[in-house]
Amino acid sequence: RDGKTAPWCAVAQDYIAGLKHRNDSARLHIAHNAYTTTDSNFEHSRVKYLTRSDELYLNISAHDAPYGTGPTGIATSCLRPSLEVGCKLASADRIAEQLRVPSSSYT
């Protein structure tokens, strides 16, 4: 995590799209992948999409809730583990609709 993007959400978006064919997957792009630093910013973020030249560009967002302070000191460790990870992503149905992919071509 670099504090600006959420690579795990980009991986999840590709998985959730469920596109079976490489040529369809190649038309799906993450245009903007924002890591939000507060619960409020994440709450108010939205998935946005734009189709252009038979390609789909998505804006996704993410937020994580780190463990609180406690006797183990886990919250201040160099690993900074998360108690919760949230991603706002487009559904497989929305992606298929926008890319005009038949239901037999995605899971």
C-alpha cells in the first residue's frame, strides 16, 4: 500500500469481472484506483465507468481499517496489518453490460 492506490482492489476487480476471454479482459481498464484515508471519504466515493471505443474504464476506490492500539503493538509495527479492507468495485453484470459481453462469456 502506497497510501494513494489500492492494488489489491484492482486485482479483485479483475477477478470479480469474471471475463472468460483474454480479448474481453484486455478491454477492461482501471482508470483511477483511489485509496481513501478516512471512512467518510470512502463512504462518499462511487464507482464510475466510461466506455470509449469498445473499451471500459473504471474508477474504483478503497479503504482499510487498521487494528487499534493494544498490548501487542501490532498497530505500530512495520507491517501495519488491517482489520478490514474495503473496495468499491463494479459488478460482473455491469462490466458485461458495458462491454456488450454475452452472459456465456463471464462468470
